Amino acid sequence: MICIPITATTQGAILADMTAAAKVADLVELRLDFARGYDLKALIESRPCPVIVTNRPVREGGKFEGPEAERLAVLQQAIALGAEYVDVELDSVETIRRGGRTQLIVSHHDFEKTPADLAEIHGHIVRSGADIAKVACMASDIRDTLRLFDLLRNTRHETIALCMGEAGAISRILGRKFRNFLTFASLRQGAESAPGQITADDLTSLYHYKQIGPDTAIYGVIANPVAHSMSPAILNAAFEAAGLDAVYLPMKVTGDVVAFVEAFKAIDVQGYSVTLPHKEAIIAAMDEVDGIVKATGALNTVVNRDGKLFGANTDVPGVMRALEEAIEFAEPQRAQRNGSVLAEKRVLLLGAGGAARALVYGLKERGAEVTIANRTHARAVKLADALGCAVIPLDRIAEVEADILINTTSVGMHQKIDATPAPRAALRPGMIVFDAVYNPPETRLLRDAQEVGCIPVSGIAWFVNQAALQFETWTHLPAPREVMDGALRKRLALNRQTRKPKRIN
Ligand code: NAP
């Protein structure tokens, strides 16, 4: 079940939020400790769905600062008024008299840590006569969630177990697989009652929460930071479109990624996407890796093959496919030739970071001639020497005669969308211009390229291709690329607060 906490402060706002929440939630939690004034009888009488009545004291992370007797009297009144559930803290449960059909949620909160004696605390709660036991603890590391999942798996008592904070966010989604009684989700951003709560809209439309069950396969993206990641939007949409019982989660891994992978074997994760800063360090956790990982030292995909972890790189084939499709579109006759359509193409590549390395490796493999330019010239020289390319200073790129111009710098990314890494003088009609930047999907470079008569290719194509190859590696099914493309654009548009340039490509 999904429960939306109502954190509004006035009677009118509480009523309005309850009505809005009931459209997406199974029940609402009246957080009376947030309210400045209310008429509990009127609230309960006009409830649009079942309610939990909570009046949390400061000592348990709530906002109620008045006398304890007054706080408990409110809970007692809620029982008398027939609220479906009343939440009472473990240390206060003995003072509450049961009544009617109200069920008692007996809770314990720890806003500092996930305590070592979690099972013991849960045992106390169960023995206190709780109809539903609740433990909510702060996670300092994503591995803390595993202890909550263990608790849920090992109890037959109805239990709500949640890890708070960003590190614990997956517990709010994945708990359902382990029979969590309910999860809390906020009505909107800013209306959270505890840290790490996600919106009810994300829970249902992004993570398809209601479809998660005991057999749901687990996938996720390992990153730090992870909140900005577009991968959950695109891969959950793909699983949904393919009718698969699977969920894809954002996994914020702050420490040792190898230790994380080892620990998460406990819940049998079927596959990971891997991004910054873990693409290299995670290789040590693999039983086997593919040839591209061996050659580039960068891994972005993990597949669980009956307990053995196989590491792959879909970044390189993903971006090569985006370029090859653009060439085949521009020169259909070239597609008929043997070998890659990239062979002998003259490529001017801007940047010398991780994205550049993947691209240069793939381009050289396919026989392209690559010239690199980068803000820090020495990095361009190092990459060029390692992979057999030419180099040119960034301020002389307009001199280069190229068939393809590729931007792998972060110039033009969201927040600085009017910047471009290349002057118009470097663009020639008919040239393919590929921008690795995908947020925004249409950068200033691509708009300039279109105006000059080039063939613009958005970084969206790369992002979708690498994710589509991950989906195919994990599921052995064809990826629903159009669905994935649409999900990515929709999510980017949702997140973007700036102007929307016209669609290219
Ligand atoms: P990175 O390793 O940090 O490299 C960043 C590159 O951008 C470096 O060459 C850096 O030059 C250059 N740069 C940064 N700020 C600059 C500025 N103000 N002026 C000129 N050059 C500047 O990052 P990365 O992982 O390669 O990623 C680069 C871009 O590719 C990002 O926008 C990322 O989102 C995008 N990307 C997209 C996909 C996709 O699927 N579409 C995949 C991977 C990456 P210095 O060497 O001088 O610092």
C-alpha cells in the first residue's frame, strides 16, 4: 500500500491535501504534529480514504513540542473517532487504551543510524501488542537497507520497515518485494514528512510500485551522485513496455563499490548499470569481463549469470551505432560496403575525458582517422598518443577538414545551454555533428550545425543506445528503443526549467 503523509498546517489545507492524496494513495497519514490548528472530528469524518493518525513528538523526529498528556490525548481521541490506524511510539504504547476497530501501529524512529539491534527493537514492538510494527531508521550507507530487507523477510508480523535518507531511498520502493506493509510517499516535492521520501507520482509512474512483488527482478544504476540519473526513467519504461516483472533503482554508492556488489548479492540483483565514479573500480568485483572492458578499463554494465558477474561495456557500441546510423542516413550507398561505414572517415573530436576515450577507442577500431582537441592540450596529447590519433590546439579547430565533428566536452550542458564548444567556422555543410551532451537534447552546437547545413545527432541517441544494449544483454529481448527515447525526453523536459529549443533529429 502507498500512504501519503499530510504535512499541511491548516484545516483547509489538510482537507485539500487529503482529497488530492486519496486519488493516488491507499491511505493517508494525518501528521497532526505539523498542523498549527485542526478539528480532528471534522477531519476524520470527511476523510476520503483510510487514515493513520500520528502526533509525533520531537524526540522521535516529529514536531509536537507540547505536554505529553496532550499529545497522547489526541491519539486517544482518534481511536474514539474510529480512525483506521493510530501510530503510537514504542515508549508510549502502554499509555494508550485500545478501542473499536482502530489498529495500532507501534513505531520506533532513529534519525541518526540504522541500529545494530534492529531485530531486538522489532521484537519489543511486536511484544508490545502492535497490530503493525514500524521501524524507520537513517541509512548512512545503502547497505543498511539490506538489514531492513532481512527484517522484513524474517518476520511473519505485519511490519513497516524503512530506511530514511538518500542512501536508504531504495527501501521505500523495494520493501514491497519483501512484504513491507506499506510505504510512505510525498504528495509533492517539498511535502515530505521524512528525509528520502519520494513523490507518490514517481513511485507509481516511474517505479510502477504496485506491480512489485516477491518475484520482481532487481536492476539498478550504481552512481554517486545518482539523483540526476535518467537511467531509472528509461529502463523502468522499457521493462514496463516489454511486460517484464522487473524494477530498476537508483543506487547511491558512496564507498567501496566492490564491497557494495558483494553485499547486494544477498538480494540477487540481476544487473547493474554503472556510471561515475565507479566504472573502473567495479571491474575488481567481476568474475569475467568483455573485450572492450579489457581494452578501455571502463565498465558500464553488469550481468548476473547464475551468480557469476559478467562485466560489459555498452557505451562504445552504443555511440558507434549512433554515428553509423547517421552516416547510413546521409550516405545510403556507403551502407552497402563491407566493414564499418566509419572506416576512413575524418573525425574531429573535442574533449579528452571518459566519453572521449570511449569514442576514440571505437572510432580507431573501425578505421576512422581521429584528430583530438581539448581545453587542456596535454590531456589531448596523452589520449592521442595512447590510441594513435592526431592532435590540434583547440583554437585552431576551424582549420581541420573533417567529415564528422564530435563534442565530448561538457560545454553546452544544462545550466549553461548557450555555450558551444566549437565556433561556426569549424562547421561545414554536410558534416555530421554529434554532441555527446544529452541534457538538453538539442544543444546550441546542434542548432548551429543545423543552420549551417550539417547533420545534427543528439547525445540522446548514445544514451538510449547504451541503455538499449544493456536491456538486451539482461533480458535477451529486443529493446523498445522508441519507448526509451520517449521516456528520456519526457523526463528531461520534466526536469528542465529553462527554454525549450526546437526538436532536432
Ligand atoms: P569528463 O571525463 O569530466 O571530461 C570532460 C571534458 O570536457 C574534458 O575534456 C574537459 O576538458 C572538457 N571541458 C569541461 N569544461 C570545459 C570548458 N568549460 N571548456 C572546454 N572544455 C571543457 O566527462 P565525460 O564523462 O567525458 O563526459 C563529458 C560529456 O559527455 C558530459 O556532458 C556527459 O554528460 C556526456 N556524456 C554523454 C553520454 C551519452 O550517453 N550521451 C555518455 C557519456 C558522457 P579538460 O580536460 O580541459 O578538463
